[in-house]
Amino acid sequence: SANGNYLIDSNGFKYLDFVAGVSVNTLGHCNKYINESVKKQIDNHSHVMVYGEFVQQPQIKLAKLLSENLPKSLSCSYFVNSGTEAIEGALKLAKRYTGKSKIISFKNSYHGSTAGSLSIMGYENQKSNYRPLIPNCISINFNSIEMLDEIDSQTAAVVVEPYQAASGFIKADKAFIKKIREKCIEHGSLLIYDEIQSCYGRTGKLFAFEHYNIIPDILCIAKGMGSGYPIGAFISSYAIMHELTHNPTLGHITTFGGNPIAAAVATAALRVVQDEALALNARKLGKIFRDQLNTYIQSSKVVTLVRGRGLLNAIVINDSPESDTAWNICMALKENGLLAKPTHGNIIRFAPPLVMTKAQLLDCVNIIIATLKTFEPK
């Protein structure tokens, strides 16, 4: 079972959850507001029609709330079932609106596992066995301003994560994002932000792009948006999104997108994040987390770097990406009552629910430091 910030195994042992379903469980487990929204919507109706055929109130309420919390140029939401579907829809929309086909993305990026998302993924070892994929997709170095010359008059879109999640929360430089925006304007290309893991307050702002004050043409969100329920969205302006309404009619369609139950949950989740100031909580607790671990690593031989923003954080282990050290540390953390996720062989991610308290966070930091100490050279 699971409750609050804890997972509980079949023997009744409790684990502090620093994975949160891979950045999904924004409000922890069995949150009362989420559960109430599910029960209320189930008693009203669940699926009644393919998305877009009938106007449904849960979808309208969610779209309205999102538009109230986003810039005016991000006023139209198209709801899907997952993050990878949001990316697929955004790629389609960019190609349709611009009439171009070239897509620029970045190495070490992760956007999903369907064909279009896989085509722009930044890990060749994860997609090489599925080629040929979608043509004209170019992957360049993240945070390299020099390589942005690849953006040209044939480019439909540039897809970028403001915080590369799968690689261990590497932050995009502001100058880098600014240059992408300038290049997209220069060449009539669309800027797409993948905020599938960073949305709904996790970085200390409701949306990560707010740290940059550089607005995308299309915003993709999912994961924490549904706080445990399957939903995603790609969001743009009316002028851009209107291209999906004609020639053909229903230029993008999904049976279960905007599922009434998931939409009701996503609305409730956003309201709780706002009402309980959880973005601010993430900002404050994230600073404490990084400060505590940065103090520890000053004398550590095991950890070389702490990075992140809000409650998206990672540590880099002093070993090669081919090593098992990060995995072994995560197994030791599990034995000590805390769940964390290794990635890239030598990185450990920490992304707990945003409802965590300061006292719980400090307990977790103590567990992490005590566990790391057992891996220090004797």
C-alpha cells in the first residue's frame, strides 16, 4: 500500500518515497483531494465519447485553469494520456503549422518511447535497434550555443527540456534557452518545451520555464500533472492549435485523451499545488536538501556533485557510468527505508512528493548521508 510520502511493502515495512512514481506523485499517495475528485467524477460519468466529439466539463475546467496559470500565448490545451503522446502531438502540430519537417533535439534528452519521441531521444543505444525512425531529426549537444547553428530555415521545431530529467536533472543555461528562442524566431521555427517531469511546481515554480521568462510556442506536460493518474497535454496558442481543426477535420485524435476522471484529478492536483503553496515548499526544501548534501560532499570521496532545483535533485557518484555503485547505494538506501532511482550508472535521482515536510526531508537527508558514509573508503 502507499500513503502520503511512504510506500509500504507486504511485510508492513515503510519506505520514504524519493522516486514518486518517477516524478508522478506530486501530492504523494492516497491524497484526500485526489481521491475525492476521483470518487465524485466516477459518480457523475467516466468515458462517454472519443475526445473532441462532445464538450465535457472536466476537460473544460482543466483547460480553463491551465490557461489562467499560463501566458496568453499558451491558451489552448489538447489533452492526451501520457507524456510521450504529448510529444507526438506537439511534433505533428509543429510540422503542420510550419510546413517543415526538420526537428532539433539534444543529446541525453528523454521524450518517451513511441516512434516520434524515440526519434528525438538523445540516447542512441536506446533507439538504434528500432531504426529506421522518423527522418530529419537532428540531435545536438545540450547547452552548446555553437551547435544551435543547426537551426535553419528548414527547421519545424526545437524540442528542449529546461531540466534534462533522465540524465539526472541537468539545468539548461539561460543564455542557451535565449539563443534557441532567437534562432526559432529568426527561422520561423517553433520552440517546444518538454516539461513532462518538471510541471506543477516541482522545480519551485509552477512551470520550469518561469525560471527563464522565455515562453515556448508549445508546452508539453504530463506525469505530476495527473498526480498518479494517466494524463498529459500539449499546449499552444489558438492560432497554432487551430491548424489541427481542418484539412483534415480532427487532424489529431485520441480515444481516451482528456479522460474525465484523469481531467478531474489534474484539476484537483493543480488547485492543491496552488492552495498549499507547494511550489514554494519545493523551492525551500530543495535548497535545504542541496545545502545539507553539499556540506557533506566537501569531505566525501563517494559523491562529487549535487545538482537540481526545487525537489528535482541528483547526486553524481565518484565512479564510472559503467559501474554498479549508484545501484548498490540505492539498494542500501532501500534497506535503510528510503527509495531513490539510479540513472546513467553513476547518478542517483531524488524526486519526492511536493507535500513532504521539512522534518521528513531532514530525516531523509540523514538516511542518505548515513548510507553514503558506508560507501566511503576506509
